[in-house]
Amino acid sequence: MPALQSLLKDGYLVEFDAAPFSDAQPIWAEILTGQPWYRNGCAGYATPLRSLNELRIFTESDLQVQQVLLPAVQKGQCNVVVNVPILAPGNEDRTWMATQVRPRWLQFLQVHY
């Protein structure tokens, strides 16, 4: 993991307080944006639509601040995302490995060791 060493050397540390949350969404929102929940807008798994009985799952498109963790990529490159519940698989520059696999051909890929 040589890349981790350079990240620790050249990066900076940020401490997040995820103590009030039990859902993954607000915690991931803080990691992805570098901003606390009261700035990024994600306080839970879902957000009400017209009433508390009608909810919609909170996704990255609902964030009120810019996402900074995943870098912009050039044509022919992609970000690989593994099991980050707030992120959506719709971006063409994102390889998605979770309950849905994008691009689809990856789910049939066989890895040989």
C-alpha cells in the first residue's frame, strides 16, 4: 500500500464526529464532502417528500455542498466505488461494486489468482 503512505504524508487529517448517527448515509456524506451533516444536508437514511409517511432515500444528488472525495477523471479513466450507500451508480465515470454492478460486464468477470 505505497499509495497510502503518500496520502498520509501529503494529505491532512480531518476528525469527524459521527456519534449521533446509526445510518451509513450521514457518515458517508461527511466523508465524501468533508463537511458536517448540518452543512452537507444529510441527517439520515431518507428524507421526507410530502410527509413523514412518504420518504425518499438520500443520495449524493441531495447533498448541499460539493463532493470532494472522488476526483474528477479524464476520458477513459474511472472511479471505483465499493459499497458506499449514498453514492449512485449512474455516473459513466464510476465503476460501481455493490448491490448493483456498473458497468454490467463486471459482474460476469472472473478473477484468477
